Amino acid sequence: MISIPVLLLLIFAAGLLAFIAHHTIPVLRDAIVIIAITIAGYIVWQLPGQTSNVNFSIGMFAINWGVTEYSQLFGLLIAVLSFFALIYSSAFMANKERLGYFYMNFMFSIGAMFGIVYSQDLISLFFFWEIMTWSSFMLTIYCCEEAQSVGLKYFIFSAIGAYSILTAIVIIYSGLGSLQLANIFANFGTMSIAAKLAVVILLITGFGVKSAMMPLHVWAPDAYKMSPAPYTAIFSGALSKMGIFGIGLVLFKLAAGQGFYPYVQEILAWIGALTALFSTFYAIFQTDAKKLLAYSSIGQLGYIITGLAIGTPLSITAALFLTIMHGIFKSMLFLSVGAVYYRTGTTNMNEVSGLIRKMPYTFFTALFGIITVAGIPPLGGFAGKWMLYESLIQSNHYFLVIVIFFASTAAFLYLYRFIFSMFLGQEEKETENVKEAPLRMIVPMLILAVSTLVFGVFPGLLLKPISGAMGYLGNFQHAWETSVLFNNWGSEIDLNTIVTSIGGVFIIAWILITVKGYRKNRYVTTKDIHTSGEVPTGNENLTYAIDFYKPFERALGSVLKPSVDKLYNYTGKLLEDSFEHLRYVYTGNGQTYAMYVMGFLLILFLFSELIFGVAL
């Protein structure tokens, strides 16, 4: 399968060439990365036609790259989102500093994600995992001095995840003597129960960091906020899916069939549900649009984790469907906020409002995004959430479905705040000269927005490749046929009928509102009504976005204040104090160090039989 090495070489070489071009021929920089990702997309598209894997050795380790239907699902998501993000970047990042640095790390991150999903051995997977971490870390600290502390937090949690994965790799190799995924999947059951359980826990922890699973999520809100908008779309839309990709492999290729599997399922399902619930509450009280979307992203990933953990064919279908839809709608939402930042210089929802007339296409993208997040037909989020609810009910997880449904309903609060504060509120004097974003930013956003409608009306476009991916994970093909959306249930209940009916209502309403023939009375503006005909002065507030949900914050403050962040900060302070006391051991005096050595040798002599089994 020569295409995979070509794919990886193309992406990494494009990153290096973009870095060089920035310092030599800057005009070629954007063209290099866009052409490279376009060719890469074509290579990814035709990969299923390849039948043989790429095998070679590095020292004592065999390297194996190949494509499965499961990896192909994620590979296509990476390629599509990266293509649109890079086109968007060509306008958004124009005139920014250190663009060679930016594009090199951007392309390295994309290449590493491709490497992860097409790796068929743990050495390759871990190698690309670390490249992905380093390149995303570099882009997290790209913007400013303030981002350094955010990057450090991300680096620490990434290190926790990396060491967890590495420890699991060591246990697997010591138990099986192989790092090939095919061998591991086939022989994992021969390991001891303790080793198997340790591997599953360690791998879920490592992959859970990147998927922002609580309580490993605390790096995500600030990292998403600080990274440049084009990369934030990839950070949330694609990079977080590498954790989902890994968790899927762990659950269905390693843990499934083991005695502890039901317990892992139940615990992980509740972790996902609570992640969805609490991140929704935190999103409600954010004033920065990117942090709001970050917590929203964490919550949506919680739904996906719950669906995977339940492990029924329908819940896995829902999880993978939501995985693709999350990649699309979170990318378009972060890109829309980036467009607002591009024109206004802020993402603070208290500082900008009333942009619907100034930036109508950006508003359209944001509107489609929040409708998809909310799971309202006819957009793509509806089918995924419906299947998730249905799978939870079918598997008798009634309390879980209550938590998930409550989290999804509560999401309307932050979604309304987001769209109202930035677009539907009072027009501010400071934004009177704001214009719509450039065409190279608008087009990617609109295409992604329209795709949510296409996949909502024709979900089979996604369900068929998802069925193939599930065939790799287990005997789960065509699981959507068990859903009432796609099956006979009394009478034919068909998703196309549902979304067509609802879509028809919207279209008819739009026609009635917009066609001039139906306007029998004089047009009255909103201000004419709610100011009773008086003309408001420029300094009068007509809408309020500050302290939008203060009553809710008062009610939930006691629950949210003892946050995981504070626990980590407290733990860090304890460690810092401990290390501060440990510094006194290092005096800089050679005689003191000689005494340490003598003391160590004396301990070895006195306890040699206990330590070595032989008296010295």
C-alpha cells in the first residue's frame, strides 16, 4: 500500500516547505499547503482500493501501516476538515506573524493524525501520537505570552496521557511479545486478568485526555480559546476524535468479551454522561464564545463516549454518527467565531452584539451549527441524538437517558446565549463599520453548514460507511435498521419523511414572511414596537448580554465552584511545596554529597540480604 507512505511524506514535506517558503518566497506558502491537502484528500479517498499493508522494520520493531474501514472513516474526516480549515487560514492568518511556524505545525498535526488512524502497530501509533501532541502544543502557545501557561497545562495532561499509553504498550509487549495490532487483538485474552485490566484502564486514560473526558478535560477550554481559530476547528473537530478512535479500539477489540467488560462499560458510560452534563453547566456561564464552544465540545464528546460504552449496535452507530457530525458542526462554529474575531478583534460576548445584519453568512453558519448541536431536525444532529436516546432505552439505561436528555435540553441555554449575544442583540456603535468575513472564510463555513442539512436529510450517506467501520469493530453492520427512524413500526416511520415535513413547514413559513404579496400592513420594525414609538439614544441598552444567566449561576454555584480545576491546582500547590522542601537536600557541598553516597552504601550493606537475597 504505497499510498500511505506517499500521503504521510506529502503532508510532512508540505509543512517543511511552507516553513521554508515563508522565509524565501512567502507567496507560495499558502499554495503549498492547500495543494498538498487537496492531493492528500484524493489519496485518502482511494485508499480502500489498496489491499496490502506497508511493512518494514526499524531495529527490532516491525512497522505496519494499513487501512481498515474504521480508520478510513476517521481519515476522511481529517482530510475534509483540514482542507476547509486551510482554505479559511489563507484569509484569517494573512498578515499574521510567524506563519512558517504556524503552517509547519498545522501540517505536522494533520500528518500525525493520518499516521495514527493508519497505524497497524503500537510503535507507529505512539510515535505519531507524540508528533500530534507536540505540534498542537506549539499552536496552543502560538498567539501570545498569556498562552504559555495554557500550553503548560495542555502539555502536562498530554504527558499523563502519553505515559499511560506507553505503560500499556510495555505491559502488552511483556505479555505478548508483539506490538502488531492484529496479533494483540487476536491474543489479548491470553494475558492475565490484572494485566488486561491495567492495559484497558491505561489506554482509556491516555485516549481520554485527547477526547477531553472528565476529569481529564481541564486543558481543553483554555487551549481551544488560545489556539488560532483555523486550528481550533481542527483541535475540536478532528484531533479530539483521535481519542474517540482509540477508545473504540480498546472497547471493541480488547475489552469486549473479557469478564470485566460490563463494569468498564457501565463506568465509562456514566463518565460520558456526567461529562455531557457538567460541561453543559459550565458552558452556560462562559462570557467568551470560544470557551463556551469548548465546553460545548466537551459535552458533545461525552455523548459519543456514552454511546461507545453502552456497546449495543445502535448505540455504536449513534456514537460514530455523532463523531462525524461533531467534527463538522464544531468546526463550523469555531470558524464562525473566528470570523467574528477577524472583524471585531474579540470573542467576548459582552463586547460584541447585533452582527446579524453586518455578517449574515457568518450568522447563517452559526445558526445551522447551534441547530445541529441541539439535535433539531432537519439537520444532522437529530438522527445521532435520536439513535442515542433510543439505544439507551432499548438497553434499559433509563437513568442514563434522563441525564443525557437533561444535558441536551440544558444546552439550549448556552446555544441561545451564544446566538443572541453575538448576532441578535443590539447593534453597537463600535461595530457599525464591521463587514462580512472574506470569501475564503465564508465559503468553507457555508459548505460545512450545508453539509449538516444534507446529512440530516440523507443520513444514509454517513450510515453506510459507518456500517463498514462497525463491521471492523464487530458484527454490527446495518445496526440503524433497528431504529424506528429507519424501520417499520406500526406504519412506515422514515427520517426522510420527518425532515421533509418539517423542512417544508420552514420553507412555507419563509415564503409567507418574505414574499411581499403577503404584507398587507405597513412594515413595523422591532424598535417601533418595543420602544413604544420613541427613538432610543445611542447610549441606551436595548438588550442585555452581561450576566445573562446570573440566577442560574447563583443556584448552581455551590455545585460548580468545587471544580476539578481547583482540585488540580491544589494538588499542584502541594507538589510544589514538597519539591521546595526537597531542594534543601541539594546543598551544592561536595562533602554533603559524599555523606549521601556513604549512607546509601551503608543501607545496601545492612539490608543486602533483603534486597538482593545474598548477604554482603
